[in-house]
Amino acid sequence: MSNLPFTLPTCDQPATVRLEVFSNTTAGLPDSLDASVYTCEQHADPATDTIEGTNRTAHRVKMAPDVQRTCGHVYLFPTGGLADSGHPRWCDQNDCGRRREHRSGPVEVDTNRPEPTIVEVGLVQALDNDAEPQVVISAADTAEAEPRTVQVRLSVSQGYVLSNRVRLLTEAVRRRNGGHW
């Protein structure tokens, strides 16, 4: 495939090996599953060496018996680091052009208890190439007769600092309450 940052060995033989390709990430984040590469037994080791030579990891996994691929076939995961979708990996890819921004799916902050306020956290990024992602915190007050939603956008750095401050505050409350909420 032309959009891969490496060239894999290939032949017309049936694939007998599947390699899962992971991008190596930084900051302790989980690796990104980018692609599945299919090879014959003869090309499995050279393909692994090629992939790992680009700061990626290749994990050899058993092929499902009903999968029929030829050596050199590559499947790119749309959310992986090798996909050229024009969207950040975290984007839900849902109507970005109309909204003029990329958005992650909202993640509800759920305490498993009834709460008068519904809180969701997500990421947004304007479609401009030099726009930085932002953390969005949305809160809907459902206790009011007319529910009201407030949204705050923070830089990723502010979001990181806020998460640490919230953690420190909640740990202080927990210590004060003998380890209980």
C-alpha cells in the first residue's frame, strides 16, 4: 500500500500469518492498534523486521481459519495511527464538516448514584490545520424546572492540570472521611 511508511515483502502465496501492527506511543498511553498485515511464513520475519524498524511493534497472532488473504495484504484500522482519514484518532468522524470541528464521543462522568447534574467530558478541535485540541466539559443541571447546560472549553494543558487538582481535592476529602466518600 502506498500510504504505509514502509514497504513490505509480498508474494502471491496465501497468507498464513497475521501481524498486528501497533504504534509506540509516549507518556505511558496504551499503544495504538494501527493495522493487520498478512504474510506467508517465508515473509513473516522480514515483515516484522520492517515494521519494527519504523518504531512500531508487530505482534504475531493466529489467523482465523475462515480468513483468506494473500501475502502482503494490509488492513488499516480507521482509528489507528496509519489511517489517513483526515481526522484525529479520537474523533467520532460524525459530521465534522457541518460542525466545523472534530469531536470525540462524549464520556459521561457517572458516579452510579443519582446526581442532579449530568457531566460529560470530551475533546474538540477546529478543522483549521493549526488548531489545537481542547477539553470540553459539559454539565446539564437537571434539578431545575428548565434544565440548563453549561460548557467549558480548556486547553489540553489546563485539562491535565484540572484533573490533577480534582484528584488532589477528592483525595483530601477521602482522607478526611477516613477513606470513605
